[in-house]
Amino acid sequence: MNSLDDFIAGIPKAELHIHIEGTLEPELMIALGIRNGVSLSFPDAEAARKAYNFSDLQSFLDIYYRATALLLTEEDFYDLTIAYLKKAASQNIRHAEIFFDPQSHTSRGIGFETVIRGIERAFVEANSSLGISTKLIMCILRHLSEQEGMEIFDKALPWKQWISGIGLDSSERGNPPEKFRKLFERAHREGFFTVAHAGEEGSATSVREALDTLHVSRIDHGVHCMEDERLVEELVEKQIPLTVCPLSNVKLRVFKSMKEHNLKTMLHRGVAVTINSDDPAYFGGYINENYIEAAKALQLDRSDIIKLAQNSFIASSLSTVHKQLYLNEIERYTSQQIT
């Protein structure tokens, strides 16, 4: 590694856009298939990796949901989650706000309690033994109906003490934010932090609708915001965060190459962008790899990396006090690197 790679590896950071189902590495996938007696279309982990060649978001989702079907027991969800959190700790992630998609499990007959108990058990262990703080965000699948979203919302309420936020994910095409207006109104009444995927395969209009219709606090992806100058000005003025996922954007052909990514442009315009890994098992890297590849292709310097790391905590749903504690960690780290 060069010195900037080392600096990236060591800097404290938060991850705000990570789908726990998207951390299912091929090795664990194979192990779960054997443990649960489920036949796989891939003979081994290497064959699975070779299949991860996507033309767009939908082609990725097709494989993603097939792999998700291997998760059957509380132990499976625990193993999946603790594996990610151990990896996160090794990359100096100090705080993670993790998405889960319960509808993709309950639709297969898996109990909501099975899913959330496995995840929460890993959270408790990681908080005590790995030094990572965690929050859980329940995502609503936008390709399903709002009524189906309401039904999973009902199932989630008894577990509200373990769920910090409500999000919206899956395919943007044909599923505008307006479709889930009532659900997000309900989420706000219940006191949940809210986020939504927008402006990945959708245009800047999708970002605008997520803000104006769903009144979310944070936009996941959002890279097409640059199509609308007035929207960019609002994002800067209000410091509405974008959780950007560079490797994902290239893998799903949102950008043809990392050199064409608009992360640096947004950062230097003053947009509150953050770097995240999205579905790292499928997209070729966890958070440090996303930082490193973006830095290399876009010629980011240390000041850019520091700003991105600071943004990651500022954009979190942590309290002001806890945000400042982590920002102080970054300050101590950067001071040590200079001396």
C-alpha cells in the first residue's frame, strides 16, 4: 500500500449504506447451502464470484434475492451479521448503520423474529467485543406494494427498540417515492429516522421526490442529483447527506469507470457526500477498497479523505454528543499522522 492507502485504512469512519444481505460472501453462501440442505446453482465460491458480472441494478437483484434464500435460521442471520462486523472492525469502521430487507425473508416463511434476533445478537456482541456502535434500518422493498410495506411495518413494531430507521430500496424504475408516501408519514409519526434510495438508476427527480414527498433525512446513492443545479444548491445549503457507493456505481454501470464518477465534483461543491460499500460481497470491495479505488481514480488527497470520514459521522443518526466523540477520534488520528 502507498501512504494514502495506509492513511485510509487507519482513519476512523462510519458506514451508512450497507445491506446486510449484500455482505453474504460466496464462502458463507456455500456453507449455508450445506448446513441447510439447499442446492446451489454454483458448485463453489469461485464459480459464484465469476457470476457476479452485472449489466444493471436488476441483473444484480436477481442474483441477490436468490442468494438471500439461503438465510433460514437465527444462526444464519447471526453468522452473516457478525462476519460483516468483524470485517468492518478490521477496516476501522467505528459506527455502522445497517440495512436489512425483512420482506425478502418473511415472504419465504421466515419469521420476522428469526431475522431480527440473529442480527441483534451480532450487534450486541460487536458492541462489546469489537468496539463498533450499530444501528439497524429496516428497508421497504419498493417493487412491492405500499400495503405490503405496511404489513411488514406492523410486524416490526413489537421490535421497535431494535430498529432505528426506515429506508426504501430495490428497483427505482416504475417505483417512485410517491408510492410510499403514507408509509413514510407513518414512520415519521412513530419517530423513526428515515432514508431512501434515490438517484441511482433514477434521475435527479427521484432525489427531489424522496426529499419533498417522503421527507427523508438522508439520500442513499443520489449521484444523479448533479443533473439539477437547484437541487444541488439545496443539498449544499441544508447539508442533506448522500451515501455514495463508488464500486457499486461502477459495477452496476451507473458510471462507465471510476474516473467518470462524480464523487469528487460533489465533494468539492460542498455536498455532504460519504463513501460506503453497499453490497460488498458482490461489488468487489468493502469500505476501504471503495475509498482507495475512488482516491486513486479521482486523485483525492488527504484533505478529501478527512472530509469524507468526517461527513460519515456527521451524516449518521447518532446524537450530537456521539458524533463529536467520533470526530475527535478523526482529529487525534490525523494529528498523529502529521507528527
